Amino acid sequence: MSKIQAKECQNVEYKSSWHDKYLAWICGFANAQGAVMYFGVDDDHEVVGLEHVDTLMEDIPNKIVNFMGLVVDVNLHEQDGLDYIEVVIDPSNVPISFKGKYYYRSGSTMQELNGAALQQFILKKMGRSWDDYTGPDIQMHVYNDQIEIWNEGTLPEGYDEKVLYSKQTSKPRNRNIADTMFKAGFIDTWGRGYKKIHDGFEAAGLPMPKVQNFCGGVQVTIERTKFMQMSDASDNGGSFGGSGGSLAVARLSARQKRICETIQSNPKVTVEQMTVALSVAKRTLERELAALQKMGVLVREGNTSAGHWVII
């Protein structure tokens, strides 16, 4: 076997075979400084050859386009009777994702970007910073019977609650923010957000959130029906096992009802205090608390030491 003469490039990778997992590598290189990848060539730069090259020459560029929207050069070479493939990846001037995830090649490692790192990466790629996005903070008020969420900016002309909850066209108020969120994978389809909210609340048997213009912004009001039903059940029956409770309460086990009663009497009660009061092991209690949160009956607000429980 003889060695190949690779192209001059800051990043050159050699792989003895092709696997679809290398699509994530291509994504990472496109988000960084670009690269040239050789398939059918080992780490010593010697050609070992590939099988089914005709199929690969169709599959590789098609998958790159379909999954990432990238057009790259895919070249077939032959040396000493052995075929190998060269993929030339140019750096992209926009963020590139693969299956909803963002990868970045840094040094010799391939990183998956998440959280703040992903936000900063997308903003930097678009030549922007959070300082470009100014305006009042989103406001949220939590009451026993409802939750109110307010954001600056009224609904587009001709749009009301009925239109929002039906099929409609999307009219982004700030296209820069909308484009950033779309590229980050937080928006999958334009114009379907409110419809998905409607379907979710309907499936859960809950009243639809009310959407209206209010004080120069849009206010969404969500009724806390489960919380009110639990409060009524406790007030009328003295416990969460009473017949006046909600459907969610009716499905609770005896232990879960006792946990809810303990929390209702003291929302700041700690896990350690509950283990003593209920005579249960800590791990058992943590499992029950996790189950209650998954059921939508219970949420934890604040941190472990200074937070409190809220029965929804």
C-alpha cells in the first residue's frame, strides 16, 4: 500500500471506512474551520480501499444535503487499484445542525454544543449578541386560580385568540430572533406554536389559555384548575382522598396523597422532614416526588435549600 498526497488544510481526517456517525463530524467541521476528510485511508495515510463506492458516492452527498443543507465536494480517487473518497468541507457562515444537534470541532475533539455555549455560538455565527435584543422583561404572575404571562408587543392586526388557535401564517415580529431560534432548533415549524398549545391543553382536558392584548403587550392567562380542585378537595374533605378531588388526585396512591397533604400544610417542608413525618426512606420519597411532578400535580420552585413546593 502507498500513502496519499493529502490536500493542504488545517484539518485533515483519515477514516478507513464510512459510517453515518461521521455526518456529525462533517457538521462539526462546517461549524468550525472546515476540513478535508478521507474515507478508505488509515491513520498512516495509506489507502486501504472502500467497498460499494458507487453507492457511497450517491449516499454521502445526499445525506449531507438532506440532514444539514450543505453542499460539499465529494470526490472519488483510485490508487494502486484501491478506491477512496475525499470530502471537502468548507466553513459555513451560518449555524449548521445535524438531527437537531449542533457540533463543533475544537482542537482534536468534537463537541456537542448545549445551553449557553450553543446560544453564544449561534449569535456569533450571525454576527450578533444579546445586546442587540432589547426590551422589557417578560412578566409572570402566579395566583391561586390562574397564571398570567405578559410580553411586550401586541398581536398582529386581524389576529385574535380564535385565529391563533387555528391554522394561520406566521408573522415574526423580530425576524432576527425568530431566525436564531429556528436555527437553534427551538422552532420546528412556522405558525404552529399556538395550535400545538391548543392541542396539548385539549388532550389534557384543561381550559384553553386566554390570549389578549393588554397594556401594550400580549397577555396569556392560564387557569389553575388542578390546583383549585385540590384546594376544594382539601377544604371540603379534609384530605386529598375526598370525593371532591380532581381526576389527577383520584389517581394518587395513599402515600402520594399524604405527601400532598404534608406539602399543602407546609410548602417549604424539606425532603428530610418528610421522610421523618411519613416514615419512608429518602429514595422512596424522592421517587414519589418525581412521579407527582411528572403527573403535573407538583412543581418545585427555587433551589434545594431556599425553594418551596407548589401543588398545581
